[in-house]
Amino acid sequence: MSTARVIPAATLSRPAAFYSLTKPDVSFLVVLTTLGGYALGSRGPMDWTRMAHTVFGTLLVAAGTSALNQYIERDRDTLMRRTAGRALPTGVLSPAEALAFGGTLLAVGGLYLVFATNVLATLCALAASASYLTIYTPLKSRSTWATLIGGFPGAAPPLVGWAAARGSLDRDAWILFAIAFLWQIPHFHSIAWIYREDYARAGIRVLPVVDRAGHRTFRQILLAAAVLIPISLLPAVTGLANVRYFFGAGVVGLILVAVCYWAAAEKTNARAKWLMHATVLQLPLLLALLWWDKIPR
């Protein structure tokens, strides 16, 4: 979900290499949105132990998925400056080690969720992993639609958290899913714009690679940010949150649209980085506002 600093091969120890396979920056956002889904889906007093089990199991699944993704894309990663220093392109770890590591984490995470939460939460997590690895990852080199398709597994962690807390998925759970899905468009497109030359070298068909002028890219960014405003207000309409969240979410959404418009005005890497940072701040802020102003049920 976010950019990751590449550690030079000379300083990457084997433990650090295995850790890097899990994509810690991505895992952080998975944890955050799973927590949000669980907290918002909970009824009555918070079951902190069950929440911890949910987050840990989901984290294992996400980490295993990230490791398997790097195994699949190891040849492509050698072509990109931002990924050439990863554990597989540098030879710090072998492909067999990455495959075994990722497969083990994924299997253990799935089993952990089954026994610590419920079947629905487990199915949500494993479906996200499967679609990420078997649909999104191979599609990246074939179509610019891969980014939007990848938004579906990327938006799954709130569903995992909600399902673990409540045992079902209702209208509010899918609203959280929609918020997470729309949020990813300005987030991913800003990253893709910054690294468009890198992606082009690797044959990854993100929109900025084929949209050299950036008109379609930033139009999608602005459209998604604009649509995100009314969608993010829905929890106050459905009774999940109070009026303070309604106004807070509206302000946060308008600020993001303003940053998107500012970035679109010049389409520079520097402004795209500011936009990427703005998205990283927006989602946690929305979830925090929702949790703070949640209506008890």
C-alpha cells in the first residue's frame, strides 16, 4: 500500500531479508484497517484478546502473501531501482526459501484465524490473498485495470476485522470496504506516478506508464477522492457514527480533494509525493474519527 525503503544488499542480513519479504509498510496498513474493522464491528465491551488474535492472524496471512508476491515477481524486481535491493534480486535469499517462508506464513495465518476467530473472517482473508496472487499480480504486466482490481484484496482487511467481531458482514461492513477501495486509487496512482519510469522498465502497465501526460491518471485520482467524500459520510447516515464524524469526515475528504487538485495542477513527482503522504494520513484519521464517534450498539 505504500512505498518501502530498499535496504542495500551489503547491509541486508538473512533475518532482515526474511523480515523484508513481509513488506512491513504494507503490513502496517493491513493491521490498521483490520483493527478499524474489528473495533467498528464490535458490539458491547471490546474483546481485546479476540481483537489481538484477529490482527495477528490477518498479519500472518498478509505477510505470507507479500513474501509469495516477491517470489512470483523476483525477475521483474531486478529491473526496478526501487526493488533491485530486495532479498531475492540480490541473492540474499533463494527463491525456494522465499516460497517456503511465504507459504508457511500463509498456511499458519489461515489456520490461526480459523481457530481464533471464525470461518467467515478466515475466508475473507484467504480470498484476498488468493485474488492478489492469482489475479492482480499476473495482470500487472497486461492491463492498467490491474490497479483497480488490486483494490479489492487491498480493501479486504476491514471485512476480516468486522467478520471476526460480528460473525457476519452487513451494510456498514461494505461501506468500510468501499472507503478502503476508493482510498487506494489516489494512493496507488500517486506512487505509480512517482515510479512510472521504474514500472515501465519492468513492463508493469500501471496507468502512468501508458498515460505519459498524466491527464487520465490525475483525473482518476480526483474522481476517486471526490466520490470518497459522500461514501465516507455514509456511516453517519446509517447510524454507525454520530454527527461529529459526519463533519470531521467531510473536512478530511475536502482537504484530500484539495491536495489532489494541487498535485494535478503541475503533475510533478514532488507534488505526487505530498499526495501520497496525504493519503497515508487520511485513512487512519478517518478510522480514528469513526472509532471516536461510533454509536454504541
